[in-house]
Amino acid sequence: MTALTLHEDPCSGNCYKIRLTAALLGVPLALKRYDITRGETRTPEFLSQVNANGRIPVLQIGEGEQARFLPESNAACWYLAHGSALIPEDRFQQADMLRWMFFEQYSHEPNIATLRFWLSILGEAQLSEEQRRLVPGKRAGGEAALALMDAHLAARAFFGGDAPSLADIALFAYTHVAGEGGFALADHRHVAAWLARVRALPGFVPMD
């Protein structure tokens, strides 16, 4: 089996998506950890050898001179899950799964994950005036995303229906820690029930 290494910061939900995908599939994954708050992904070595964009996660496939590097969390999850039950075979269901993964990156993560990072990891006292100005809009956007998710989950167990897919993994990563950004998950009972179902999946691992 090709060696797989995840370049990650354990506090990142985007990195956790990949670890959770690998765990649910029983795929061995080595970890190389960085502290993004210390600029460890902005070093010349990282930029030249791992990701010129200076961001994690990055899934490293192989070792040595033959190694390939795949940035972007959802792309790495797709790579790991290819051919598995986490990607539906039906063409529409597969596209619908992608729809929710795009939603996560466009409407969910920029609001919920950003507030969690600002308030729980950086700390409110460290925020710039610009960041403080953006907080109300981020909160409104996050609440809208959670409300949409809650309405969708009222009639189904998982985002694609009865079975979990990469859409659930992508959305679980930052939703389950949304409380760290000041979001009240108890106000979204269908989301809360879905979180419990994801945690009950065989092979589930918690975020570090």
C-alpha cells in the first residue's frame, strides 16, 4: 500500500476531515504536525516542498522523490474515499454530495470555522478592529448555514439520505465544534441528532 502522510495542525477541522475519512475507511495515515499560529506552514522548506500556497492540510501520497502532494481538504477526502461507500455510485447522489461539500466550503466554513478560530484559538482580545467588525456578519452567516442544515436533516439521517457520505464528514468537522465559536447547537435539534449519528459510525475518531 502506498504510504500516506497528512501534513496537519490538529486544531484544524479541515485537517480533521481527512483523519476522520481515513479512520472510517481503516486507511493507515501518518501525521506530520505544524502549528499554524507560529507560521510553521510559511517556511521556505514548506513552501517549496509541501504546498506553495502555505496552507494545510496537505495529503502526501508516497515518499521521497516520487511523493505527490494534494492540498485542499475535500480533494484529499475524495482521494481517500474513491471506490468506497462514502462516495455514492448514483450519479445524482454523487453530485448532491458534492453540492453539500461545496456548501461547506462556501457558506459554512468561512463563518463557523472562522469564528471558532478567532474566538477560541486566537482569543477575542487578539482580534483586529477589522475582524471585530466582521463578527456579526460571520455569526449571521453561520446561523443561516446551521438553520439550512437543520431543515434538511429533519427528513433524513444523513445529508445524502440513509447512508453517510463525504458530505457528512465535511460538515461534521466544524459543526461539532461550532460551540467554540459561540453557536448554540442545542437550538438545532436535527443537527444535534445527526452529530450523534456520525459519532456512532464504526471507526469514528474524535478530533484531537
